[in-house]
Amino acid sequence: MTAESTRGRLTRSVKSALLDTMRKTPVGEKPVRGVGPSQASRHDVSFESLPAYQQLRTQRALADTLDIGFPFYRAHEARAGAHSVIAGKGVVNFASYDYLGLNAHPEITKAVIEAAETWGTSVSASRITAGERGFHRDLERALADVYEAEDSLVFVSGHATAISTIAALLGPKDLILHDSLIHNCVVVGAQLCGATRRAFPHNDLDALNDILAATRDRFERVLIVTEGLFSMDGDGPDLARIVDIKEQYGCWLMVDDAHALGILGKTGKGIAEMAGVDPKRVDIWLGTLSKTLVSCGGYVAGKRALVDYLKLAAPGMVYSVGLPAPAAIAALTALKIMLREPERVARLQANGQLFLRKAREAKLDVGTSWGYAVTPVILGDSLRTVLLAERLLGRGYNAFPIVPPGVPEQSARLRFFISSEHTSDEIEGAVNATREELTRLEREGVSLATMAKLMMAKVRS
């Protein structure tokens, strides 16, 4: 941020520059395109006129005027785990899924090299046509064992795993009930499959029960979806009760355990282990290989009939290439290390609790976080959130700002991913820096609401 805007409120020259920049990129502007006048008047074939693109231009204009680095797609110059390098500067990284510090673990790296040398870097077709490989089934057996399931199935994309599974299982005569904070992959899958979709308030199982009592008999199949550990808020459901509800009303239950595997439970087996619930009572376990298991792809675990059906009916399985050997074997090796070294899980949980405790002591709003791998610092104001992230980065702490539409309006936050490899000094330093910089921003009075009022007043004058 410029010197004249960091001493206090935005100065007159900064406000003027911001307005000039905004006037150059009006939201309603339609760029000139390389077609004739008659065609241009009838058909819009530009990408620039898309509303979301116009919003992006406005955001970039605001960032440029305030001299804020654009926080999205920021380049890292080293392996990003608990630490990274950004713009040539080492940072303590709180924006990584490497929860147990396994990325580039020597045992995994060696296994991946051997896998690539033996099997190559691709299986070169979908598994239904190119056939199976032993490493696919080894990984699937190991994942099934985590959930005491009959079988599991791995997909090449975590996001597509949910979409493909939902698309294969449900249709227009069915109902999908999901937590209001569910991941985008579930929402997209529900939209594409044609089923009726309703969200219940976050973790409000009374509301879920009421919806089912009023509507269950109108639909053939009903799928309830929740997360083991919510990726934006760091809390989770009352799994025992939600299982009781789904059994009472004759529904399927899908639990997205992507952020819970390796984090919750004594040995990291997820929400079922933590809650003391028999994992076989959950119909569909969903997860990804890209977080604790430091690879790429997704998985479903459950009954053998479910897996056999998805092998033939899930679009992301039938029409997509199979998981490459290096990715499958990286995930399998990471899972073995996780189960062999529960001290990693214990260290992660202790670090998460330390961050949560220190953040509360600093009067930071951490919402409903359980204090394991994910804890937000909720500010509400989007501009202040982005500015806080920028200032923390300048002090050597990388925490990613989440703003709408990633979260609901007025709930912008910094999201801190905690790792087993963070030190207590790094955690306490990050909390202290966050408190100090947030206090400065509050004193300066910088906010999106204030900015909008200043801009409107200037335009009217």
C-alpha cells in the first residue's frame, strides 16, 4: 500500500486516483470486438462483457489503486508446506493442505520415482477400457479399510468425484439435502443431476429433521450431505445424530471427509473415529487425495454394490483417464505413514488447539472452529480482509483471504490451515501479527463500506 494511505484513512489523492481508475473500467462497458457493426449489435461474442469478468476488472482496479498485491494465483517459488517462498522471501505458510507435513517425504518421493520408472506417468486411458493396475486396487483397499467399508473407488479429480457420484446416483425424482456450507463440488453435482436440492442451516439438525418430516415421502431417494470438517469454518457435524436421522427417514448419508482424514480422531481416520460412530453406518464416504495424502484425485468408500455401480455409471470414472501410478502410490504411501506415525496427527491437533486458544485470547473472531487443521479469522469486510492478508504477508505470514462468493456476504475471513510442522513460536507470531495489523486497520477506518460511501460522494459532487 502507498505510504500516504497507510498512515491513516485514504487521502484525497488516493481517493481521486481510485475514482479515475474505476471510471476507466465501468461495469457496464462492452469492449469493441473484431466483427462488423451489424453483427456486434445483434450478438455478443466477447468474454470481457461477462458480468463476472467485469467484477474481476473492478477488483483489480481497486487493488492497483490501493497498491495491494492481487492475492489470487500468487506464485510460490518453493515446495509449499508449513513454509514457502513468495517473491523471493521466506514465509510461514498457513495456506497449504499439507496437514501432516508429508509432501516430499523421502519415503514418498522414492516410491513415486519407482512408480514412474515402472509404470510411466499415465495409464493412458480410462480404467474401463485400459484395464486395471495393481496400485489402483491397493490404494482402494487401503482407503476402504480406513472406513471399515467393503470397497472404495479412486477418481482422477476430487471435485469430479462428488459430481460424478451424485450424477450417477440421483435424478429428477430424488431430493438432496445438504448443509448450507457444503463444498461447491456437492452443489454442482446436485444442480447437474436434476434432483430437487435444499440446504439446511449450518449444522442445524433440527431443521434437517423438520424438512424430512415434511417432505420425505414426496421423493424416491433422499441424499443427505455434510462434511467431516468444514473447510471454511473448521467445525463439523454431530455425526451420531445425523446418522440416526438418516436411518429414521430412510435416506442415504454422504460425508465429505476431505479435510478430516489425517486430522480428526486419535489415528487420523476422520470424523467417525473422533465421534465414536461406526463408519459403516455412513452410506457414502467422500474424500480427496490432495490434502493429508499429498497427491491428487478423490475417492468414494462404501458398500461393494455402490463401488461396482459407480465403476460403470459415474461419468468421471467411465469417461476420464485413470489415476496415474505416481499419484496413486504417493497417496498410498502417505496413508501408510499416517497410520504408522499417529504422533503426526497428535502434533497437528496440538498446534491447532494452540492457534485457537491464542486467537481467542487475542479477541479474534474464530467463529465455531473446533481448532484442528482449519481456523478462520472472520472480519466480515472484504477490503479489510484483503488488506490484512497483504500486511501479514509483508511480515512473513501467508494466510489466504476468503471473500464472497467463496463465503456468504459479510463473512469474509482469513483462513489459517495449521500443519503438524508449524512451531509454537510461528503460531503465536502469526496470531500476534494478525491482532496488531487488524487493530491498525480498524484505527485507520479502511473498509469496503467506507470506500463505497467516499466514492458515491465524490461522484455526486
